[in-house]
Amino acid sequence: MIEQDTIKLLRECDAGVKMGVASIDDVLDQVHSDTLKDNLTECKKQHEQLEGEIQTLLEKYHDDGKEPNPIAKSMSWVKTNMKMSMDPSDQTIADLMTDGCNMGVKALNQYLNQYEAADEVSKDIAKRLIQLEAQLAVDIRAFL
């Protein structure tokens, strides 16, 4: 049970990290403020570092990981592009990113509870990812 919960939690973290990086990539070239751009760039870098850790652990379990849900990814892309076409401001970007962070924090906490038998290393990665998402939402509040 421990191994199955560990793999499932790592897969969800994998999908979450990929979704976070894709979301940042969707808006990064439209950011006006250097501060906001720095916040997003640093967050993306930390997501990519976690992705490396997740991939190493998944390889240990001979698992390929998980891609984000294609429907969720498509809906996110459409929402981002629609909002940005109507108001291409840093406020819109901060709003979109805050919504994404909040959804990520909620989903990852649900997975932590659902896969409670996962090993501590995997739980720690999930908690660090939650903290990273929560911190970005705090860091960009000034742009809302």
C-alpha cells in the first residue's frame, strides 16, 4: 500500500508541477513588471527543480509520471488567452496565477490526504510544492 500511494502521490505532484510550469510559460512573455516577472521566473525555476526530484523518484519505481489532465490544461489555456486578450495587464496575470495557485494548493492537499500511506519523501515533495504555490500567491498580491 505504501508503494502504491507513493507512486500515486508522485504522479499527482508531477502533473501539478507540469501544469504550473505551463501556466507560467503561458503568461511570462506578457508580463510588464520586472518584479512580477522575477517572481514568476523564480517560481518556474523552483517548479523545475522539484520536477527533477519527482522524476528521479518515479524512475526508482519504474513509473513514467503523469501529464496534466488535457481538458484542464486546455481550459486553463483558453481562460488565460481570453482574459489576456480583454485586459493584457499584470493585474490579469496576477489574478490568473493566483487562481491557479489556489487550485494547485487545494488539489495537492486533497492528494496528500487521499494517499496518506505514501512515504515521507513523497509527502515532503508535495508539501514543498504546496508551499511554493502558496508563496507565489502571496508574493504577487500587490499586483491584484
